Amino acid sequence: MNFMKHETAIVDDGAVIGENSRVWHWVHVCGGAVIGQGVSLGQNVFVGNKVTIGDKCKIQNNVSIYDNVHLEEGVFCGPSMVFTNVYNPRSLLERKDEYRDTIVKKGATLGANCTIVCGVTIGEYAFVGAGAVINKNVKPFALMVGVPAKQIGWMSKYGEQLALPLNGDAEVTCTHTGEKYLLNQGNLILV
């Protein structure tokens, strides 16, 4: 075993967990999960069978990552944030064949207690504020807050809000890294 596993954690046979990952207290990883290197799974995390978690992700306490959720490299999941995988669940109806894929792209941050409704893609380095409810796709670098979430700005890779309008054409340089960002017709790219 080339990862750290707390004695209270359960890792089912078949699960793949990368080198230098940490599986903390009361975590349950199902046998079909694929988890990258250097991942931290905080206390009371659940990871389903049809889940992929990229390298260097940080999953804080009390997060359940259900089937059909896929996290790319470096995703941060804040404490008690929520993923869903059925859009219209009912206890009296079996809907496991209706799971919708949720994709969280590289470097995105999902704040504490936010909810990600299934079937969306969250763009690279997007930042979802604490308590927000995401029910549609999120652009790369977008700063999203509220219920339902609305975009209020743009974030750098560094994790600081950029002084840019929501739409139009503009450019800005990150004061921390010197990286240049170009806003073109409502889409932000790192130059």
C-alpha cells in the first residue's frame, strides 16, 4: 500500500488509490473508484464506484462523491459540499440508469456547503462560493455565488478575483503570478 489509510477507513477491494494519497477517519472508498496521486480524503468522505478523482485533489470532511462524478487534477471540495447524480430522485422509483455525469475541470474550487446538481461541467479554475447551488455549466475561471448561482466575476489560477467586467473585451495581469488573462466576448482565457 503506497498511500496512508486511517484504521477506521474502509477501502473496498478493487479501488485504485494513487501514491502519497491520504484516506482519513471514517472514509469509505468503493471498489470501482479510481483516485490519483497526492489526494486527501478528509474525515467521513464517501467515494462511489463510478468515480474518478485526479491527482492532488483535496476533498474536505463530510463530502460524498457519488457515481458519475469525475474530478480532474487539483480540484478542491470544501467541507460538507454536495454532489447529486439523479436529477429528479424518488425513493419509490429506481433511477440508477438515469445517473448524469458531472465533470469538474482542473483546478476548480467548490466552496463549503455548495451543491452541484448533476449533469453539469464546471470549467477549469472556476470558483464556486460557499453555499452556492450550481444547476448549469460554469465557465472556466468564473466566480459563482448564490442560489441559484450567478456569475459575479472572474478568478485567477492563483485564487484571487480579477478586475474584469463580466462581458466584453479586456485583459488583466495577475498581480501574484504575472500571468495574463484575456476576456473575449464573455470568455476568459489564460494567455
